[in-house]
Amino acid sequence: MFAAKLVCTKCGEEYSLACGVYKCTKCGSPLDVRYHYDDIADLIQDNDPWFREHPHVWKYWMFLPVSNLKKAVTLNEGGTRLYRAKRLEEKIGISKLYIKNEGENPTGAFKDRGSSVEITKALEFHAQKVIVASTGNMAASISAYGAKAGLKVTIVVPEGTPEGKLVQAKMYGANVEVFGKTYDEALAEAERRALEDGYYLTGNYHYRVEGQKTTGFEIIDQLHFNVPDWIVVPIGAGTHLRAIWKGLKEFYRIGLISELPRIAGVQIEGYDSIVRAWKTSKPIEKITKKVPTIASAIAVKAPVDGENVLKAVKESNGYLDTVTNEETAAAGLLLGREGLFVEPSSATSLALAQKMREEGIIDKGESVVIIATGHGLKDINTWSKVLTS
Ligand SMILES: [Zn+2]
């Protein structure tokens, strides 16, 4: 294993990999896994079979904090296709537009990359039962990987979570508990239960980041180690965007790419805490009001990786903005015309790319990768309402 230690993303406090903390015990901020990057570079340099291998999460095992690969809990996650959307390119006026279709993962969402690593780590820590708070997709994903590993899974979801996602988690054998009105309330309950009842806590923590960063690795790999100008990522907790940026910087650091893309993050209207902080240069303030949204998977009032999103967007000279429910619905219908059925939150990335092109932030000649995070069948009720409205 090339992983070396955990470091707090805010105060820099260091922890050993074996310590089992979920966040910094000094300042409460998310932690980050650090590696012996020179050793990884030595391993990969001139390793032709590795370069030829088809992309999937565990191809990048040297960038993952797992001590025994034979015990990796996998359902063949990752390796999702990167589609070139020529009709959309013409419509929007972008020279190259690619869609990374994460709905092709085993449970229909990008979360499976992180769940594979998190549940593998849960076994390393000898966990017997795991708990997770979720708006639905993570619940289904952790339930599937927990089932594969033979662990007991409890998921805590807020009221109003789409039925399809709960049915999916229950089919994987999870115990589903509805708690609170928002994701943030469900999260506080899951963290309390982990502490008091001895559950292994899964969710948007450092080991999930490691699995999620493979989205970034795969995009580069699938573009034959060429770097797009922009990658557009929907923001819920912000962990996926943070993770993709981390992965890209790791490829850059060991010399696999010689430049970095710009990262654009998108929040849905009403849940715009990070965008507001970005535009006003003020600290991130938690959203207090619950507003109706078609993008329930990213309706997060207090994004745990908000600070890390700001950092990534600043470092990459990127961009942040919101899109409306109407813009998102329209983008979802456009993706449908490309043969891709994505869940509403996934369509926000296309909606933002369109907006950025209209405003001249994305240039006509630039190449753009948009992340579609989950399958449309995850939330057919919302699309059904869009079609009849
Ligand atoms: Zn700290």
C-alpha cells in the first residue's frame, strides 16, 4: 500500500491510517489521505500493460488506501462510458462535449466508487455493522456493498426521499430508518448512532473521497491522457468535486498529465450555500429554508466539503454557479435526446455548461466533460411530473 497518513484539510493535523477517526478531532474538518507519490510514479512509469488496461476503479489500486487487494469488496464499479455528444455540441456551440455517465455503475450512481473503498475499509477495521445518512443514492450504494461484504447496513434518510431509492436499499437487505426533514438532520443522527451504538460510519468521509477520485482518473484515461478544458460537476455534499480534483492533481504530480483542467461546480437553486460564498467572498452559510426542488440528490443545506469545493475551484481557476429547476428539467430532456436517461440532479451539469457557454465563460473551441451522476430510473416520479407539466 502506498497510502501514508491522514491530514486535516483545514488545520493540517496529521493522523495515522489506523486511527479510525471520521474527521479532524481538533477542528472538525474533513481529512485527506496522503500517499508516497514518488513510489507510485516509479511503479507506473513505462508500465505498458497498466496503460492498456481498461479503466475501472481498482485499476488505480496504487492510489487507493487498501492494504490487501484480495479483500477488496467490488461489484465491478467504475469503467463507466464517456460519450461524445455531437448533436449537443452543435446545439450548444461547444467543439467537444463529453458525458461521463455514472448511472452505469452497479447501483445506478457514482457513489459505488466510494462505497467499494469504504466498505473494504470497514472490513479492515473489523466492522460488523455500518450506518450511513443519505438522500437516497448513497443509501442504495452502501446497502449493496454492505450486502456483498456480509455486513449489516442501517440507512438514515430524510422524509421525502424518492421511493425508488428506498426500495432499492431494502432489496439489498438494509434496515431503512426515516429521520428528520433534511439530509443534514439525518446525517447528525447517523453520526450520533455511530458514536453511541458502535456502527462503522460511512458517508462523505476521506475513504469515500479515494474511491470517488477515480472518476477523474478515468476521464483522463479515456481521453488517452489528454486533458479537457473544463469538467462540470454537480455539488451535493461537494465530495465528488473535491475528489475529482484530488485525482487530477495526483495524475499531474506523478507526471501522467502536464496540465490541469478547470473545474466548474453547480448547485441547484435554493441550495446555493457554496455559490453564494464564492460570489460574495464570505464564509459558507448553511441554508435554513427547505425549498421545493427537482434535484433532491443535491439538495444539501450544509455541504460537508464546501470549503474543499471552494479550494478546488480557486486552485483550478474554475467556476461556480446555480441553475434553476426549469433549466435542469430542460437539460434532462436534451440528454434524453442523446439516448441518455439521467436523474434530475445529473442534468444540472449540462444546464450549467449551457449557461457558461451562453455567458462566454466557456469558449466555443474548448472541450468540456460533464458528469452525469445517476440513472434516470432512480427518480421517475420527478421526470413524470416534468413530462406532464
Ligand atoms: Zn483540523
